[in-house]
Amino acid sequence: MEDLYKMILVDDEDEVRGRISSKISRESGFEVVGTAGNGYDALELIEKYSPHIVLTDIKMPFIDGIELAQIIKRDFPTTRVAFITGYDEFDYAREAVELHISSYLTKPVTQNDISRFLTKLKNELDDEFKKQYNINILRKRYEESLPLILDNYFVSLLISSSNTSTVDIENLRQYGISLDDNNYLLSFIRIEKDETVKDIIEYEKRKLSVRSVVNTILERHSYEYYSFLFNGGIVFIVKGEGSFFKKKIDSVYYEMVQMVNKFLSSKIDIGVSSLHKDFYSLKDAYQEAEKALGYSKFLNTGRIVYIDQLEESKTRMLSLSDAEIRSIEYTVKFCSDETLIELLDNLKSNALKDKSAITNYKIYVINFINIVIKFADSIEVDLHEITGDDIFERMAQFRNLEQLFEWVMDIFLKLRKLNLSTKMTNSQRLIDSAVTYIDANYQNTEITMDSICDYLGISISYLSLLFKKHNNTTFVKYLTKVRMEKAKEHLKLTEYRIIEIASECGYKDVYYFSHSFKKYEGVSPKKYREEINT
């Protein structure tokens, strides 16, 4: 890797941070992009800079290095962690090993210590990036990891028109593959095509690369798994036990999505079956996973789709009624842009109200195609000149109803020779709901992105995207701003003690509240109250 590796340095002693930072030169292959005195500030820097390595002291205020490493492993799986420590107790070492800590620096730190540490770390990172980016190495790893004959056996089990062959099952058992000894989830990955994939050969290479990344992640988490290429995508079967199996594997799926995006610049969708056990359920499991991916196109479900979550309630077919079709046709021809926008927004809102009720959107799409074609014909406009491509192929590319409605609105307004109008999107409604939830629950010390995502029924990655897209900020920064502004109101208008204000604003620790307030406002809460009352 030619660019410098980005490092964040975390230690509660200014002198230690300065001394270590001064010993890290560009010639080492690293640059210190940020320093922090505690774990909370470090997390903000990690979110901002996406560093390759975080070098942190173990003993720090608020959250220690072990807890910080646990958070990084969970929320930023591509970032490595190394420790600066004067401790060598067994408990710390054991926790560090479990967290896959890269290395250690023992205080007091010398120049030789730093040089040896950086050389070792750079070699590890160079190897990691070389392995991830070199398609030939990835392909070789794939070819050596699993004989092609095993792939053929799994494929034959899925495509066979007859019952699963007991001979094939017995042959797989002889290769050490069994689906009868534990529960398993079958997942189906499809890679989103983009302009970087120019032909089928390039796409096949991309699939091999994605499969290798997926296998590496599952191996690192010590899961027993089988994977093979099938039907234009990647199938992988993960075995597990216990009531928490499905909950734990969810974070692994999320890591797959993130790692593939980071190292291969590709976006993937994962459809997940319900729990199964034995070879004879393999077809059913695959059909469930494929069906889950089919849902993902028009249900805003994110990149990971569980069939169990989508089929909890009764389903129905989605289509426009005759009255709705007549209303759209009349509004497109005779009403204002504002009225047309309002009508389509209402239709979209109604269609998205009950996501679990949508199982077949093809009739819905055809309804809109017919309306667009009919309107274009009525004003004698060549629709191809407006769309620039085949209307049916274009609509087949839509991932969700949001994209469908956006395209229809754009085409209607172009046909009416007007500019595209801004409309309220489903994502805006979601971020408004998230903001409203924060404003109503900021006093709760337990409020987290998890609790908001559970309330809204969306993923953490999608909520993060919404905050950045619509509010140009992060969840943590927005929550902090709300709490700090409420704290300023209390300091101005009440006689509450500082500890009471901290509690009112959702802080368990008054010292961390004071630290956050000073960072936000520039002065301590006590000083702020004194200044506004003078």
C-alpha cells in the first residue's frame, strides 16, 4: 500500500501522547491523524477518519482501553487495535487475545520500541491489504480451500428435480460435510452490479473475491460453514447452536457487507433463510433465502434480509386500483405539478405503510408503465428520447418503491416540460421520526442507536446514513447537541445543581457531563452559569 496508514493515538496523559506522536515519522509508513485523551473522544475521531489502527492506553477515564477495543471490534470491524500499557496482568492479556489485539507497547516507550512496533504492524497491514486486493491470491485461496467437486454436489442438490439423492448425501458425509448434526442458516448473496464490472468475466472474478472475503470472516469467527457459487450469486450455509445463534450471526453478516464494500468496493445483498436441519431441507432453505432477496427490492429492508421477519404477517399482492389509475391519468393531464406531487406522495405513503403486506410488486410496476406510456402517446412524445433507455429494463433495476416513484415523478415532470420538484421521501420521514424520538427521550441514559433502530424497524447502518444524508451529522453528535442545549436552558432558567442537570440531560456521570459540556460550549457548566448571571 503506497499511502500512509492512518493512526489514532489515545492516552489520558498529554505528555505520553506527545512523546509517542513525535516518534512516529512518515518514513514509518504511518501518520497520526488524531489524538484523544479518553475513549469517548476517540470514538468520534474513529468515525471521522476511519483509521487503520487505534493505539490506546488501557487505563483511562470514562471507558478503559479494553472496553474501547470491544466497541471498535463491534462497530468498526476493519479497524485494528493496539495497546499502550504498563500492565501485564493475566486478565488484561486474556481479554486482549480474545479481542485480536494487534500488538503492545509497554511504558516507558523508547524510540526502539516504537520502531519495532511500527515495523511489525506495517508488515501485518501490508499483508492484509495485499491479500484483500490481489484477485489472484483470493482466487488461489478459494481454489485451495474447497474442492470443486463439493461445489458440484451442493449445486446438484439444489437443481435436482427429484428428491435429494441419498447417494449424494452419503458422498458429502464422506467428505466430512453434514447438515444433520446441528441447526443451520442458508444465506444467498447477490452482488450489486455497477459500472466497474464491464463484462461477465469481471463479474465472475468479483464473485470469487466476495466469496473469499465471506469465507475469511466466517473462519475468523470460528463458524462451521460451506459455501458455493450458484444462480449468479454465492450460497453459504452456517451451522450453529443455542438460542442466540441468529442474533450473534447478524453482526457477522453486517461485517461481510462492510468488508466487501471497503476492500472490494462492491455492494452486496444477503437473503437469509429460517433455521433448518438435515440435507432434505436444503432446497426449502435456498428458496427462502432467494425469496428474502426478492423482498429487498421494494421493501427498504437494508442489505441483510431475514425471511422470518418478512413473513410474520399475512401478505397480499400490491397493485393500483382502477380509481387510482384514473386519478393519476387525470392529474397528469390536467392538474398542477404540486397536485401531481401530492397525489404520488400519498400513493407512495399508502404503499409503504405495511411493508410486510407486499409480496408481489410486478402488477404495481406494470400499472405505472402503462400510465407513463399512455400519457407519452397522448402528447405524441417519443418516450425513449425522455428516458434514454428501455423503459422495461430501467424499471427492472429498481431496488425499492422509493426508486420507482422517483423515476415516475421525474418522467411525468419531464413530459410536462417542468423541472423535477422536491418531494418528501420515506427516508426523510424516517429521520424526522428519529429526531422526534431523540427529542422526546434524550433524558433516558439508555438511549442508543439500537433502541432507536428497534423503534423505527431499521438497521444501524441505515440510520447512520440518514443522519449523514439529511442532517449532515452523526447520531452521537446530534444527541449530544440536544442534551447540551437542554443543559444550557437548565443553567439559565433553573437553580438545579449541576449533578441534577446532568441527570435531567441523560448523563449518569456528572464528571463526564461536565467534560462534554466544556467541549461543546468552551466553558464548564459552573462557569457558564456564572457568566450568564453576571
